[in-house]
Amino acid sequence: MRLSLGKWLLPVYSGLALLFLMIPIGYTFLYSFNDSQKSNITWQGFTLDKWFNVCNVQNGAVCQAFGNSLFIGAVATVLATTLGTMIAIAIVRYRFKFRSQTSLLLFLPMATPEVVLGAGLAAQFLSVGVPKDMLTIILAHTMFCISFVVVTVKARVASLDPALEEAGRDLYGSAAQVFARITFPLLLPGILAAALLSFALSFDDFIITNFNSGAVSTFPKYIYISAARGIPAEANVLASAVFIIAIIVVVTVQVSGAAKARRLAKLS
Amino acid sequence: MAFAAFSSTTPSSTTDPIVRRRSPVALFLLLPGILYLVLFFLTPLVSLLLTSFQAPREFGDIGQFDYAFRWQNYVEVVTTYWPHIVRSFSYALTATFFALLISYPLAYFIGVKARKWPLLQSLMLVLVIAPFFISFLLRTLAWKQLFSDESFVVQSLKALSLLGPEAHVTGTAFSVIFGLTYNFIPFMTLPLYTTLERLDVRYLEAGSDLYASPFHVFRKVTIPLSMPGIVAGTLLTFIPAAGDYINASRDFLGGTGTQMMGNVIEANFLVLQNFPAAAALSIILMTVILVIVSIYVKRSGTEELL
């Protein structure tokens, strides 16, 4: 008896811990169906209305903010992924001076609290006289995403078998051809993972955005500002939709990765 | 999502197959990104430092300051905001402790026990990262609503007399620490998982073969072997938690008596336009964190993590 109790304790605990993690997600999802008026606090009955008329509330302020977040996320992701991938390749593949200083410079943004990053950039924009708008948000997001891209892509570059590229060169491929036909496709999963991470970080960022956005609204900023007077259910709809899409993407990637691993295992 | 930063830090065991070369290509690859970080990360820190010593302009408006060396700014913010400074670090420390306590068994189950069932393992991992996919602010607000005075949870606690009739849950130190703990559990669980997943169970078997009790094996074998994960997880929780101001904000889980450094930095910068005070507080926050982190990393013997 004692043995079986000990055996079940950990799985049951883990299940409960995961359930605990899901509670606010379930709450947010549930309240996207709430037939609420202005504030979405008490349950008023089930409706699909909010899902079909997401942009109707407050002249589409939610959707405007959501669109801004998508745009900022996309631009910052492209910039950060490009710059970060280049650094990752250089770090793994080349020798250069100031190596440890470079690593420190890449590590520090991840170890700095967001308030400090946000206030620092805002202080700089203030002293240079740059007005805060969409551009300053994109510049800020790109900055904090670069380091995360570097770590993610670096792992992939390090695991790359150099024999494959040598084979390409032996077959008289030019440097550009070897990169485009061999190196880049092999790095692509890492680059895509880094891009997804960047987008997620940018999309959900509030603290740094708040310091550098001026009058521009983003989805998290919209939620923060409306928190005082109640958030419309439409915000829950958009957040839930993003959640569902993200989960589908993650599960697809996992399943296709597992299938690929099985195929490779069969081949060898 | 910062876990990626730490989960891949362990050097890959494959010996570096490439003879690293010096080449102008390296410069071309590095320069744009490094310049970007110098321009938008390092220079802002310098700006922040300069701002923290600024003095109000004579006969100037609110928000007008001149470069100076007014070190009294630091004395003023420490005397005015010392409760916030203490609160930031004590809340963050408490939340880190609870997050570790909650996450370790979970990570152990996913990383060690669930190895036999890869599908379950990946499903559980998806659930651990699931909170990242829904707005951090909405999740925190969900807790606020679940803990509001009219909520089922609070009403039942009151009915059971576990909570006084006039007591509140939101706006207290408890709810802020609760929120911080909840929000950082995934940041704690993922690095723990990545080290535990590689834990060689034969070491544990060897321990019990040598007549060590399960508790002893855990303390002497499992914990030391998972130290890199513990260090990474606690740092990933402590650093952002100390600077967080969402959970402690009055519109979320906090109240007037729970404001942290982040809240006063935000208020001074964006509302009061007292930029030097906000900058001085930021510099204090960053310095204390860097000192704590470097001592912690040295003492736990995991320097290679950085």
C-alpha cells in the first residue's frame, strides 16, 4: 500500500501542477464567450457574438492594437533573426578578438530586468530627441530579441556536421552555393525556432514597450490601460485565438519532428 | 521564453570539429548585430547612468533636467523608496523559492519518470510552455478576478472562516508573490527539465546500491547533478521578478502597500517625469542584481553557465 501511494504521488502532483498552470488560460478562454457589456468580470451568459464581431468594440481599438502588435512583432523578428543568425554563425565558426567581451555583450541583455532596458532606451531617446512611436518600439524589441536568437541558432550551428559542407566544396560548389544549398537549409529549423521565439517575445512584451511607445498602442499595452476600467471580452477572443494557433503550430512541429526522427531511424 | 537562453548553454559534447579560422567574413557577420547592441543596449545604459546624476533645470518646467553630477539623487531615492527596494528583492526571493519548490517535482517527473512515455513527455512539455502563448497580462488579470472579493474562492474561504469577513486577497503581499510565482513557474521548470532529462539514472541506482536512503540519494546525487538547471531556473525567475511591476500594480494583483521598484520607476519616468529618480532606481536595481547573480553563480560553481 505504501509503495503504491509513493508511486502515484509524483504523477498526481504533476497533473495538478499542470492543471494549476492552465487555470488562468481556461478562465481567459471561457470569458471570451461571456455575454458581457463593458467590463468582463461577472458571467452574463454564453455568446459567440464576441468571436464574430471582434473589431466592433470601441471603434476597433482592440483590433488596432492587435494589428500594431502583429506588425511590430513581424518587423522586429525579421531584424533580430537576421542579425542574431549572423552573430551565431560567426561565434561558432570563426576566431576573432574580443570573444569573451562579445559573449558578455550578448548575455547582458538577457540578465537585465526589463524595466532597466526600457527606462534606459527611453532615457536615450529622450536625450537624443527622438519622438516615441512605432519605430522606437521596433528598435527596442529587436534589441532584446537578438540575444535569444543567438543562443537558439548557436546550438544548431554547433550541431552541424562540417563534413556536409566539405562535401559541397569538394564537388566544386562556390562558397555562396554551399551556403545557400547546404548550410542555410540545415540551419533553417534553428532559425525558424529563433524567429518564433522572437515573435512571441515581442508580441507579449509590455514593460519595454510601455517605456518606448509614446501614444502608439499595442495589444499588451491596450490590456494594461483598460485593466483599470475593465477589459472587453474581445481582448479575450484575440488572446484565445492566438493561443489556439500557437498550440496548433507547436503540436504540428513536434509531431512532424517525431515522424522525421522515425523515418531517419528506419533508414539507418 | 528565456529558457532557450539557458537550456542550450551546456557545451555540446561533440568536440569542436571545425578548426576556427580568422577571416574578414567574421567581421562582416558580427559587426551589424554588435553595433546594434552597442547602440541600443550599451549606450542606453550609459544614458541611464548620466540621467541618474542630472539636476533639475533652474526655472525649468517639470521634466526638464540638465546634465550634472548630482549624486544626491541616489540618497534621495534610497531614503524615499527603501521600502520598495526591500520589497522588490524579498518578493522576488520568496517567489523564486516557491517556484523552485513547485517546479522541481514537476520537472523531475517530466524529465526522468516520463522518459518511458515520449508522447506523454512532449504533451506535458507543451502544457508547461502553454502559458507563454497567452498574454501575460490577461493571465494575471484572470487571477485577480479569481481572487476578487465576490469570487467563489474568496467566498468559500470566508464561509470556512479561513479568511476574516473584512479580509481581501488581492492587493496583498500574498497575491503579488502568488502572481510572481505563477508567472515564473515555466521559466523555472524548463531549465530544470533540460538538466534532469539528461540525468543518468544509473547514478541514482548506484547510490541506493550503496545503501543510501532515497532522501540521501536525492540530496547527494540528484540535487548536485541538477545544479545547472537549478541555477539557470532561479536566475530566470529572480531577475525578471525583481524588476516586474505588473503583478504588484494596483490594477492587477497589488495594492498601495505592495508597490515594487518597477512600479516607482514607471511612475517616476512616465507619470511624474522625474527622469533622474527613475534612472537612479534602475541603476540600483541593475547593480544589486548583478552583484547577487555573480556571487550566486560563483558560490554554486556554475560559472560555465554564463
